[in-house]
Amino acid sequence: MIALSLSEIRDLTGGQVHGTETPEAVIIDGSVSTDSRDCGPGSLYVARVGETADGHDFVGSAVTAGAVAALTSRPVEGVPCVVVDDVQTAFGLVARGVIDRAPELRVIGVTGSSGKTSVKDLLASVLTSVAETVAPVNSLNGEIGVPLTVCRVTPTTRFLVAEMGARGVGHIDYLTRIAPPQVAIVLNVGSAHIGEFGSRENIARAKSELPRAVPAEGLSILNADDPLVAAMASDLTSRVQLVGLAPEADVRAEDVRLDERGRAAYTLVCAQGTAPVALRQSGAHHVGNSLAVAAAALELGLSLDQVVAGLGAAKAVSRWRMEITDRPDGVVVVNDAYNANPDSMRAALDAVAAMHVAGERWAVLGGMLELGPDSDAEHASVGAYAASLAFDHVVAVGEGARPLADAFPGSEWVPDTDAAHDLLAPRLRAGDVVLLKSSRDSGLRWLGDRLAAVGGEGGEGRATPVPASSREGAQR
């Protein structure tokens, strides 16, 4: 990170220093972490009070691991601390202090009801090919995740990609005050978290907070194919570019085609010219994602050739997003179960329906959370959509997915992931493709890991540990 003294952190947050008489001599030049297990030499430990743990209980562990100071809401004996009224708010102020000390940094904000993480990963991959780039680990996109990402910025970082999520109006506005964007990408307005927002119009209002924060000299990149997103252009002070398949899009795709794995190729059309693009990610929905990335990268100074090369070279980074495993026995497992809403469910189903399959297509679908009173109807709609595609089997997992099973004639319902594994393991055959899709807390990503293991038998599959620092809200 950009080095800060404890006295500077005090001044940024309005807190009080305890545990040292020389706060200017205590230098934070390592990581910033909300988890004591991730602290190292020169780090700052942010002692959040979470739902199940009080970070103050782990300050000693953080110091043992190398932390030189802590951000706390009460003094901790023997440890240099900046004590503040609200640790979360103060953490955001520290992060903003890092941004203000990096005048050459370009901040790109990304939001949308679905696809944020995929676009963040793709954009970071393209930008990293030309300059030092910081982007979130996994899906750190909230009031803790954004500061954690910002605090990884170094004096030589050129680009910061900030994924910004929201569970209510005003959330993204708050995040943009931590990391003010010069470029904003709004992907779509769907029904994710509609149970909390109340309507898609409210979701659109929340998402529009990102481009509204872009200054007049900046650029807002809006999805021409989503009417609620495209309509945001009329209220912005920044420049606007529309991206998509629509003929009026400033950056658009023509002649889109999919290969046997559902990977898209197309002709990119923009002010800089035309060029062929071939993506490595499966799913036609990645066309729109890549167009947004292309528009952002061109705005940031990359050439058309650099953009096309970067798009073609980029691999999936974050786990459980269209993660494809070819098992030795010929079964293909598509694990896209990190998160789900009706729109991303349909996109995943479309992606697998477009793949060449020698055997049978399976869709293993779990509950979509936070859909409010329309949850049953939305699940039934997804089941009916799956029935309209070329799927041979649908397995609905968990109580929340019952309406989905009811809408797909001949589908099967099981109560949990263990039962789903017991159903699938003996029936999957060489040439079959099995999609797993659900909201994160429905747990199908772990079933996907289990099935992706050799032969699909036993153990935890090929899951790799997720660092505590990549789990927003982790606290120890």
C-alpha cells in the first residue's frame, strides 16, 4: 500500500492515538486487513465488530503476525491504536486518504445486477498487460471490500478497478466517495436483491449512483441493450458511450458466433476501427461484458490491438463463475454457483445450451435468494425457461427451488446437496455436461467442487481455500 503514519491515519479519521507517544514514527507500509490471520510485517489491523466476532479480541494475534498498529473503537493495552467512533466509517476514510495520495491513479467503477465480477476480472486482465493494476479479490464490492481493495494501491499503481455492489439506495454513492471513479461501467439492471430494493426502478436508481459520480471529463459506459441502463444517460454530466449489440451502440459487436464450448467470437466495431475478438469465457453474455471492457480500456489509453489481444488472452480468475472442469471420465462440470438471480440463471442456462454435448445436458439449480414476494414466481419462470432449452435433466436442490422443479416437467427435486450428489454421481456418463447454478448461500458451489473431483467421488472436490482477506466481512 501507500505508506501512512499512524499520525496521518489519526488526521484522516479524526480519531485519537493510544499506545504510542510517537505516532508519526509508526509507519503502515504493509497490508491492511480485517482478519488477523492475513496480517504481516508493517500491516494495519482493522478491528471490526461483526455479527459473530469482535475484532478487538484478535488485536494481539494481529500484532504477533506483524501488524504495527490497529484501527479500533476502544484502546487495546500495549498496542498502538487509532481509536475512532465507528471503525467501518474510519476505514473508508483511510482508503480515501490512499486514493488522494495517488494523483496519477485512474479509478474505474463497475456495477450491475449481474456480471460485475466477470467484468472486473476481464478488465483487470486487459489493463494489467500494460500497467500495474489493482482489482478486488473475488467479489469484494461493499463497504469493507472496496476499502480493502483500495488499500492495496501502491505508488506505482496506474489503474484501480473497483467493483461496487449495493443492497439499497445510497450504498454505491458512499462507495464512490471512497474511490471516486473517472470511468464508470453499468452492466444491467435485473432483479438481484429485489426483495430489498422493492422494484427494478429502485435498483436502477441505486446503480445510477455510479455514473452520477463521474466528473464531466470522465466517461460513463452504459449498456445499450438494457433500457433502464441506457436511460441513465439523460441525467449525467459525464461523457457517455453506449455498448452492446444495438446498432446505436458506440462500441458494438457484429457477427457474433459461438464455438462448441459456447465461447463467443465477434467483430468489434468502435471509433478506433474494427477488429476480430475471440473470448475464452463460455456464454454469449460475455459479449456485452467484453464490450464494456473494450470501451473502458480504449478510454484509458490502450490501443485497439492491445484491447483485442487482452480480451483474447484473459482467463477466468474468480472461482465458481462458469468454471469448467473436464473430468477424466469424460463428464464436463460447469460450476457457476457463486451467485444467482433470474437473469444470471438464464444466462448460465443459455451458455450450457449453446455447448456441443455428446451425451446429456444436466442443470442442477438451487435457490435464488433475496427475491422478495415474487421468489416462487421467479423460480418457476427459470424452470420454465430451462424446459424451453435443450436440457435433458433438471435437478432442483433445496426448499427454495421447489417451484423451479414444478415448472420443468420430469425434473427431480432433492432436499440438499448431499442428496443431489447421491443422485448425480451414479448417473453422469461420459459426454454429459452438468451445470450447477444457485445463490452462494444455497451451497451448490461446494457440490460443484465435489463433482469436479476425479470421478466425482468423495472429498471436497478440487476446492482451493479462499483467503480470509477475500471474504468480505471476515473477522478474526
